[in-house]
Amino acid sequence: MKTAKTILAFTTVLLAASCASTRPSPVTPGAAKMYLQPGQTHQVDVIEKFGTPNIVTRRDGGEMWVYDKVSSNDASSMFGLGGLGGAGSGAGFGGGGLFGTAGSRTRSETTVMLIIYFDPQDLVLDYKITQTKF
């Protein structure tokens, strides 16, 4: 009976261990479209929403900021099946056992590059964004 409890506990732990970890980035095409308004959005607003840029260069009296973000999603799952048979009374046969597991793992990477052009007054002039998922 102790073995049955151990197997059941192990199976429960495997099922509970199914996990997904995601490190999302605030730099997304939807966020860029929602928050970046040419002629209205200031640099300070961009920093509040997206954080500090990876690259800053001067261009035509203004600045160009580049955000290059990579986020990954790593999901794994395990499925366990356990069961123990019992003994029949007076029939002379004993119990057996069954235990099996199956698992899967999925990993994906998303790369987003956001380039924002600012005018000399530190307002968004234009932006370009690309997203690649593999």
C-alpha cells in the first residue's frame, strides 16, 4: 500500500509540474500602435511605456531610438497514469500495477524590433516595428 501512495504522489507531482514560463515584453506591435502617436507622444512617455531603448542615435536634429526585445516561451507538460489492482477474496490471485508517463515540451522565441524617430522637440515623428516568431 505504501508503494501505491508513493506512485500516486509522484504522479500528482508530475501533473502539477506542467509549467509554462513567459517573459513578456511591453514592446509589441499592438502597444506601439496604441501608444505612439506621431506629433503627440513625447520621449518621456515612450520611456514610461517601453523602458529605456537599446540604441540611441542622433538623426536630422532629432533622435532615433531602437528597442530590440526577445521573449521566450518554454512550456512543458507531463501526464502520468497510475493504478493498482486488488486481490479477490478466496480466488487466490493477487494485485498488479500499472504506471506510465508521457510528456511534451514546446519552446518559442519572439523577436520584436521597434525603431522610433523623434523630431527636434522630442515628439514622435514616425516609427517602424517588426515582429518575428519562431
